[in-house]
Amino acid sequence: MAIYLGIFEFFRKIINFIARKINMGNGNYNEKIKGNYIQGNYIQGNVFNVLQNRHKKALYWDNIQDSVVLITSANPDINSFGSGFIVNHSGSTSYVLTCAHVVRGVGGADQIMVDGIAAVQVVSGENKDLDLAVLKVDELYGKPPLELQASGEKGCPFSAVGFKSFDNGKGHWIKPLQGILGEQVGLKFKHSGERIKAWELNLTEGNTLESSFRGSPVIDENSGYVLGVVSYQEDEGTKGVAISIDSLERIWKQLNREQLYQVLLKLGYKNQVRAFLRLVQAQSVSAFLIHGSPDYGQRWLLNRLVEQYVPNSIAGKVVKIDFGRKVRRNDINSLWRELSNRVGLRTNKPIPSEIVERVYQCWKTQNVLLVFHDVNLIPESYLHKLVREFWRPLADRVREAGAHTGNSQLLMFLVDYEGSVANLDNLFSDKVDPRKLGEPVKTPKISEFSDEELADWIVNEFNELPIELTHEVDGVVRDILENSEQGIPEYVLAQICARSGFDWYEESEKWMKL
């Protein structure tokens, strides 16, 4: 940066000198020359912007070069090597994309070294005539993954970054090459039923595509995305062919956030889902206890049940109370005040019957959803008051209305994050009784995900899940359970997210609205 500032100061002095000359010569500080205005401050700003842009571009290419890795053989008698690049991280594991024939050239799947570290081939497209392979390797987490997107068009500038040898093959150095995209073509092989999308690469003068560049990323200079992978070179390296990046989906899938969310909604909690469906299908006024030990995904289950099975309830009146706040769990009057405020009842000393009437009036025109988090934190006597002085009178009020109202739902969820409330048999039933409208029902206590449950989910969602979850299913299930204290739900969800390239704790806050 110091060099840039020195250059900037040099240009600034020259510009000021020219500007003074123009001003003295014809009394006009602004002179239009060849359609451009020359002005001291204007030119200084442009020069500085140019230098800034060059600095940013240099940093950008540094990041790309950090992502490109050298692929060699563990066998010292094999000198063949190629290039690859980081496409994803999952925990301490990094995933590298290269060409299938690069793997073959270094001696096969059991001989791969990535930047000097032993690697494992996750999947290869060689049996599908697709010259791509995905490898996994540890200890490369500091290298940034490149972003993939099928982009570019004929005539667009591209760059390819890969390795070359020097000193008679004793060392390797990384080098960027430039060129212009040619036609997008379809590659067809004898045993392949489908054409493979590819790009013609036309190298600009002074750039030569060598065989060691196979597996290198081809980067669209307009967008910065990887649009292809160098597969082979032609005409002494002045031309080449790159496999289009969208062909990678044939052998290796990556989920986006929404896709990951949708498949996670199908994992586990079958007993709780069945109990909930029996309840809401039997009566439109329902109270439901979700309970389990810490980290068993109670809040995740709550959001899943509502979104999947009663989504219209979110569009109505939603009241959320969190007993995690100390003042709420130590003062029942604080609860009544907050409840009254949430339903628009403005009074300093609310009584439960007034709140009941207000919620009833809301229910007459819309769905009402009540959620009480951390009920395990309040005294048992307060929970009794909440149910007996608020919920049961409200359910009775609705029952009395009978056919005189519409089809609005009234739902209450009580969420216990410690599994300590369900033993209150005088408050909760484990069966649905149609004669007792709104009687609070407890779900089965949330348990750990079993190996069978997890394996069945992977098999059922096989076509949607990334290779990190579908490659060697038994081993994946075993690893996930070992790293989740044998199936604690939130730990399992975190493991699945990590293997899909996401952070459970970050994403779940976006997914869970209640």
C-alpha cells in the first residue's frame, strides 16, 4: 500500500502542475480534451480509484490462488500432478474439485495427495464419462472455497489458475492464465447416453495451457464465479476445453438454505407429529405440551408442527411469552399484564377473566396462536393458574359459542426445555378426549434420534442430500451419532448442517419464527 501511496503522490504533483498550466494559459481550469474533462481534483480522484481497484483486484486473485491446490501422488515414483480447488468446508474437512483423470494420473484413489496431505476420493464421474472428481481432505480449512455458478457467454474474458513445474519437476508454482470463452459445446462419448456441457477456451497471446492445469478453475472475470473446470488442452496449449460447472450436479449436489430446511423438516419426531395431528384433527381448540431434555429441539419441533400442519395459524393473532425473563416467572401478575398487553387490553391490573374475553373476541374473527416458552422455569402453582384461570375458561367460552362462530383455530403450545413438567398428570393428559375440548395434551417425550431413524431419512431423501451425507450411509450415520452424544436431536441437526456447509445455530434462528 505504501508503494501505491507513493505513486499517487507522484501523479498528484504532475496533475497539479498541468492544471496550473491550463489555468494560466487560457483562464479555464477545466479543459475538455478528447471528450474528457481534465480537472485537478477529478483526475486525482480517478487515479486514486484506479489504484484502489488494482489493489482490490490483487487481493481477489490472492484469494483465488489460495483456493487452488496441488494434486500429487503419494507414490514417489509417480511424477504426474494436476490442479484442483476448494469448493466447500464441512467441519475440519475440505472438499476439492478436480478432474477424474488427474486422480487416475497420480496413481488412483488410494494415492491422492492434496497440498501434501493424504486425500480421499468421495465421488468420481469417470464411469459416466464425466471428467470430474470430488476429494475430501483435512487441515485445509484456512483456504477459502470458490463460488460456483454456470455463467459466461461466448466472447467473455476468463482466467484459469493452476500449477506448473519448474527446475525439471522439482518444484511447482501457481500461475493465472487469461483467455476468451469460445463456443459452448456438448461432449459425447461412446458409452455415455447424455451430452456433457463444456466450453471452448481460447488462450490470449502469451498464455499457454499446460497439462498440469487440468482440474483448474475457469473463472468468469465479469462475475467472479467458477464456470468450469479445465479438462484438456489443444493446439499446443493455445486452446482448451473446460467441463461446465453445472455438470457437477450429476455426481455431487450442494443444498441451498431453503432446500436444507425442507429436508430437515422430514427428520425425526414421528411420535410427536402423530400425537399433534390426532389432536388438531379432532378439535380446533387445542393445547399441546412439547417437552424433553435440553437440546432436544423443542423449539424446532414447535415451529415444524405449526408450519407444516397449521400454517394458517401464523397468519392470525400470535402471542408469544417467554418465561426465561426472571420477572415473569416470579410474579403471576406480570404474566397477566403481559398477556393483556399482547392482546390489546390496556389496564394496570388485569384479571384473567378480562383477558379471556379479549382473546375470545380475537378468536371470533381470526386464528389465535398462544406460545409459552420455558414453562419449566415457573412455579408449579403458576402453571396451574395459567391453565385453570386462563386456558380452561377460554376453551369453555369457545365451546359455548359453538356453531355461532366461524372455523377459526385456537391453539396453545407450552414448551418445556428440561422435561420436568409432563409429570403433572392433573394438568396434562396423554390422550385426546373429544368430550374435553381444549384439554392440554402432552406429546411423547422427545428422545434421541436412532441409527435406524437417521439411516431411513438419508435413504428417503437420497436424491436431495449432498454427497457428504449419502456417501457410505452407514459410516455417515455412525459418525453423526458419535458426534452428537448418540443422537441428541439438536446436535444431530448441527452435524447435518455442517456436512451441508451451513451453521445450524445461525440458520435455525432464521428458520424458527416462534
